[in-house]
Amino acid sequence: MAGTLWGADVEQLRTLAQQFSKTADLLQQQSTQLSSQINNNPAWKGADAQRFRSDWNTSHRALLQQTASRLQQESKLLLKNADEQEKASTNGSGAVPGSGSDGFPAGPAGTPYAPNPWGPDWLAKGSPFRDGWGLRSQVKAGLDLPKSVFGLATMASKGLDDFTDAARWAKLPANSVTYNLLDSGTDLLGLKNLQKYVPALNQFDGFFKESTWLFKGQGPVLESLGKSGLGRGLGWAGVGLNAFDTVGALAAGKTDAALWSGAKTALGVACFLPPPAGTVCTVVSAGIAIYEIPAVKEFVNGAASNVADTAAGAVMDPGKFVQDTGKNLAELGKSAASFLGFG
């Protein structure tokens, strides 16, 4: 059945196109709102504030706008595919047109994937499901990166006690308007703690709320890895997809691809660790996700070193240990950039 072609549900394609378009509009609105808060907040002063405002206005905001533009482009492509499928069905053809040239990605051995995300080989790279999942991950990374870098800079500037205390990290959204806005954006895109933003969902807080589930009383690291909630479940699904790619690459004898997917799998797990370790891993993971967007490779090539410099420059005053932490963050960022080929 590997060569079987499936027809698309035209209405579902158009619904997905509308969702992409609405998400793009939401990103544009959030970009405007965040810019207003960041640039016009009289309570946030000093060198750190100026540095972050500069980074936001020259890099991070541009990334959000480029991601929104990509979503709008994909929305138009989905509408085009829906029109083509409707036309083909009207003409009496039950087959999906094209072998990649019509906008549908090609599958193994040149076999075109069906626009049905649950069709054959739906977990393989290039399938509609994986394309949609990748796009979701890239959009979320557009907020994860500035949020995590800002969090590292803010907490490190407070000194060792705050920087290494996960409980104090948990209070950061309440103490920083900027971080709270970025955190809310990643919650919404990651479907995490939605009951905080939609009161009607409070009756389902056990489903949406991120809370300790496994490993209770076994220490902060295990408790963090064992948290429940829809958003956390989606995070583990991403780890599973990278593990799936690793196994597939090994089976195909593609050692380099297997090592790369395996590294992303391990990094995905490490992102669940308590801060600051999990936050550092989130910075690297988000940087990788953003770099894998063809349209923003040039942006990432120019901004990668700035991420490392921002993390390092924010921790030069609180003491030698924190200085060493900053240097380690810088080395981590530069090593990741070098490994990806843009350092």
C-alpha cells in the first residue's frame, strides 16, 4: 500500500489555512504589544534594558514578523491546494495531482505524500503532519528564544542564589512584565496552562495545567521531568518524533543524520530540567528550530553570536561563580553555532 494516494478533505485544508492565518495575525498583534511594553516601560532601566531593547528591535521582533509572514504564505498554499483538489474531484479524478511539483511534498522513492496527515508514512519527514508539526515548533521557538535569553540575563544579574534557585525562577513572570508577556505567548503557542487565559477551561485544569504527576517527592529534577498537562505531553511528543527519526536514520545507515536527531532528542529531554539548566537547553533548542527555517537562516547566521554574548554579558557583576556561568553559557552558544555551521 506504499504507493496508495489519498484525496484531501477540502474543508479541512481550508480550516487549517484559516488557523495559520489567524495565528499569523496573533503573532503580529503580540509583536506590536510586546514592542510597546518593551520600549515604553519606564520601570525597566539600565544597561540590561537597553541591550535587550536593542536586541528586540533589531532581531527578535523581525523573527516574529518573518514567522508570521511564513504562516501567511503557507495559508495561501493550503488554499491553493484545496482549490486544486476540489477542481480535480469535480473533473472526476480521485487521485492527488502531482509528485511534488504541485506543492505537496514527495515521499519515499518519489511517491507523493497525501495531503491527509494521517495517510501512509505520516510520521516520516516531509509528510503533511511533520510539516505542520515543524511549523508549530518553529513559531513557538520564535518566542522561546527571546524569553529564555531574557530570563537568563535577568536572573543571572540578581546573583548566584536567585540564578540557581528554580523556585525563584517560578516567580519571574510575576516580577517582570516583559518576561510575563513572553511567557504567556509561549504558553498559548505550546497549549500549556490554557486555563489561566480561558476561564471556562478551569473545570479541566487537570488536563491543561502543568503539574507534578510522576516522581512526586523524588527531587526537583525527576519531578520536573514527570510533569503532566497537554503542553508537556506535546513536548514529549516532539522528543518522540526526534527519537523516531534517530531510529529511522540508523536503519537507513545514515550515521550523521542519526547523530543529529539523537542530539536533538537528548536536548529535548534536557529542556524539561529545572532552570537554569533547562532554560539554557531551551535557548539552544529554539536556536536549532529557528535555524531550520530556510527563510530565516540568514537572520540566525547573524544573530547566533548575539545570543551567546547577551547571556555572557548579563552575568559579569554578581561574582566569580556567576561569571563562570556566563562564560559557560557563551561557550555553549558558540559551540552550538559552530556545530550548526554558522559560528
